[in-house]
Amino acid sequence: MIDIKMTGVDQVRDFLKDYAPKEAVKLLNNTMRAVTVEYKKEIQRRAPTHRTLNLKKSLTVKKRKAPKFEPRFSVVFSQGRKAKRDGFYWRFVEYGTVKTTAQPFVEPSISAMIPKTDALVGEMFTKKLQARFKKNLKI
């Protein structure tokens, strides 16, 4: 029996990278996507409600190009022809215009989430790791 003791995130990442790289990539991607979704929910919660509701509907999580063991996801306001993807005006709401006052919701959301991020990563990592074990062991 091998006794393995890991105390930090870096040690966990190095262990997974060495012993189960394919699973590690999936686990890291799933964890970081879940954390980014929590950021998205917080921004949606704070977004002002306009008559079209496009700000809340247009928020999406996108995977960014990054090295395998450093997954990156972003919360973006999608833009397009469909009504639900018409969030281009978020910056006018966030920062205001000549005729309207600013109604900040993105920056306060991010500021509120930053102190919670470490705990959130740990929580999501645990959930995703348990889900991977259940899937692989078919419990």
C-alpha cells in the first residue's frame, strides 16, 4: 500500500499530472468551468433588469486557449443576431453614457467573488473529483 499525503493545490496538480494526466485535465477543466459558472451566476444576479432581459440572457462561459494544465474560462456577453445574444450594451450600463448614469454590476460582482474563490475552487474540485470516482467506479 502506498501512503500519499498532499497538502497544497500545487502538490495535487503535480500528482495528477504525473500519475493520471488524462483524468487530471478533465478534472481541472470541469473544476474551472464550475467556478466560472459561479462567477456568471453572481453577475447575472446583480445585473439590472431591463425590459428586454438581454444582459442576463447573453452571459455565457467560454473556454479560452491555454496550456493543458492551466485551463482558462471567461464569462462573456455574447453578441449576435439572436435577441438572447444581444448583450453588446453591457458596457453602457456598467460605465454609463453622456445621457445615463452608471449602474455597475460586473465589477462589484467580481470584487465580491474574489475572496470566496479559493474556497469555491476547493469545493468544486471535491465535487468534481467525487463525480469522477463515481463515474469510473460506477457507484
